[in-house]
Amino acid sequence: MACATLEFVRVVKCHSQVAAFILAGGISSRMGREKGLLEFGGEPLIVRTSRLVDPLVSEVTIVGSPERYAGLGLRVIADQDLGGQEGKEVVRTPLIGIATALKTTKASWNLILACDLPYLTSEWLNWMLERAIDSGAHIVMPCTSGGLEPLVAVYRRECAAPIIAALNRGVRKVTEALAEFQMEYLSEAEWSKYDPQGRVLRNMNAQSDYEEARKWLETA
């Protein structure tokens, strides 16, 4: 079902078979602080992203520290200790956040998002979710000139067990763990009308990225 207008998006949960998970368990070493808590448009970026996604899906969950994010009024679950080897500390990787989301979810399809995506729009997300729901693939994922975008993608719930098995084998790289799945790739040319400036998938790795995003918001 398409969401014809933004007004309609506000009233109706467009895709009841989709849950959304925003991954916020990273260290943010280059930024030097939690990216999800950066002020953006008068509120923490992770709150802004949650409010953007919420009308499109059945529910939104943050995967990260409950102590850090629960005070924002968001639903939060902690990363599970998946893929640890006896006597060794669990290595933190976005793959654990993805596995935690898919192990927890009850939804058929699951939108996985990084917490540092300031340029996302409802129109673009709705377009991607419509493509996913009509897809026969396990994962629907954007592909840009910079490569695959596994942290802005839609996953079937059934992907959980193979991803956890990959973690238990010692796999830590997201794209390596996803290699066995049937994928549908979305190209930039396909969504250009929803993203004419080519910004929608830009994330924030450093302070300069954050400042650029804030300047963009002021003139948007």
C-alpha cells in the first residue's frame, strides 16, 4: 500500500508488516561523542529519526544502551551478546545490532537504520519500503557509488539465524555475513526523483560532517 501524501503518512501506519530498528551501539570514536544524541533541528538526531520513521512502520526500536537512550521516551533494547567466543570479549560490530534486531522482531520485514543519517526523508524511506514488501529477496539494500549500504536496508526476519551463525563463526564484517542471502539492490538512478541532491544516504562520521548537516538544515 502506497502512502500517497505526507498528510496520509501522519494518520496511517503505512506498512504494518514492517518494524524499524535504529542502531545506536557504536563507539563514535571519530566524532568523539554519541552521534544519536547530537542536537539536530532542536532535538537529538535519534529522536528526529524515530519521529520520521514512526508513521511508516508498526513500531520503532533503538538498539543501544537503555541507560543512555530510554530517558528520551524511546523504546530501547540492548545489543545482545552474540558471537562471543569462550574467554574472549565480544567484538562490537554493527552486525551484532542487526542480529539483535532480527532476533527480537516479530515483523516479517525490518528496516535497519544507522543513527547518524540526517538527510533521510519520509518519501525516500516509503519508496524503499514499498520496494521491499514487493520483493522476493531476503534483503533489499541501496547500492551507491561508495558501495553497499547495509545500515540503511530492509531485512526479512528469517535472516536472523544465518547472521547469528556467521557471528558464531567469527565473522565480523557485515557484507561478509550477508553474502549468502538473496539480495535486491537499489541503485541511485532508481531513487533520484526522491533525492535530487544525492544526499539522502550521507552519514556523519566526523565533526565536519555534523556541521555541514546543520548548515544544510538551516537552508532546507
